[in-house]
Amino acid sequence: MSDDESKGVGVFKAKPDYFRCVDAKGEDFAPCKNFFKSYHSLCPNEWTTRWDEQREAGNFPAKLTAK
């Protein structure tokens, strides 16, 4: 796996982790903020924009809730 592929996998994991954390603990919970910082620092803006659109449309390809 290339460095870009590894980065992509990590980034794709960080975004759902953030939303599951927020769902369980709320936006102000410090570890949730760390997930947010992680995916925003690693992800290209185009990816986060596309994923936000998918999440809002209800077709993001990962579970985003804690339950």
C-alpha cells in the first residue's frame, strides 16, 4: 500500500470516528475535538466537502452513529 493509500484509509476512518464520538459524547468532548482536528489536518478539502455532502444526503459509506 502506498503512502497516499495509507493516508486515505486513516482519513476515511477519522471522519466516522468523529461523528460517532459526537453522537455519543457531544461536540465539546475533548477526544471528539481530537478526531475533528485529525481528519481536518489529514484530509484534502475536496474529500471533506464530498463526505459532508454524502453525510447530509444520508449516503455516507460508513456508520456515523455510536449505536
